[in-house]
Amino acid sequence: MSSISKYKQPFIENEFYHVYNRTNNKEFLFKNDHDRNFFLAQFDHYSSPFMETHSYNLLLNHFHFLVRIKSVEMITAYLHSRPKSKMSSTEKNFLSQTISVHELIDNVFQRFLISYSMMYNKLHIRKGNLFHRPFKHVQIKDEAQFSQTVIYINANAVKHKLVTDLTTYKWSSYSSLLSTKETKLYRNEILDWFGGREQFIKQIMKQKQYYDICASGIQDD
């Protein structure tokens, strides 16, 4: 399998994907908490009508999301509920069935990344592409890969030595998944998958120990 097909697998309704990318030249993706909050807000704005978010992590120069694409019926119903004047040309083309789900979702991510880049460049007096292109999206094809991806994403701050205690890292889904506070994450689905909260923590701690002795894993680059 070529590197392009491996990291650019087509988006299909009801399927899970590990979506991630890094900045050009590995420069900082965020310079402060305002940047991070804006990044998450823009992601929610662009993605929530079209996909479910199950896990995420924001690191120094890259990000990770685990998402599930919504059904064509749900996406179509949402688009029909919107005024055509507020729809993008890609959304209109999807409704007219001239483009695929993949093309629609790919455009959603492109618009999200462009919107963040424009804000970042304006605030930080910067020019040029912020992100390495193309962004990567890997389809989750079996149960083992799903479990590994959830654990990898949530433990990623330890891999990059940003923290040793994951509960202290506020820019990942880990604390929200363990919390009882309201969240837009699909928390119950993740915890049920691992057999409950305690089993989820146990698996995360195993991965943390792995990072303590080994630097390998799913590649970020």
C-alpha cells in the first residue's frame, strides 16, 4: 500500500477515522490558550454536523482526532435544515449528489484548517501555509486498531513528555472522558468499549508505561 493511500483513506459514512496533522517545519501550532480554545471551537463548528468526536489531543506542533462520520441520512437532513444562502458550494453539490461523502468531509477538514490558519497568521503576524499538506486520515478497520488509537491519542502528551500525569493535561479528551461533566465527546461509547471507566484507566496506564521504555508507536509524521 502506498503512503498516499495509507494516510489518505476515503471517508465513508458510519466509519471511524484517526485524523491528524502537523505544522510546516514543526513550528508551534499554538502560542497560547486562546489559540487552543479557538482551534477546538472551530473544529466543533465545522465538524459536529458531519461527524462524532470520540477522542482528541492538541500537542505542541500537531493534533489528533478520532472521529466517526455520520450517516448520509443524518448529514442530508442537517443540510436540508439550513438555508441555501448559508451553505458552501461543496454542501450544495453533496445535496445534488454530484460529489461523494469523502469529498464533502475532506472539504470540511480543509475549511476548518484554513479558518484556523487565517486566524493564527493574523494574530501572530505570520504568512504562508501553517499546516503540512495533505492532512492525514486513517480508517479504523478492526477492534484492535480502534482500541490502540483511542489509547494512543489520549496518552499522547506523555509520549511527547509534556506531562507525566495525564489528568493534569487540559488539552486532550482524557480528563473529559473520565469526568461526569457535560461533554460533546461520545464518552459513554468509549468507556463502554473498554468495559468501564476503571478498565479504560488501566489500559491508558499500560500505554503510559510503554512510553516510559519505548519511543515508538503510531507515527505522528
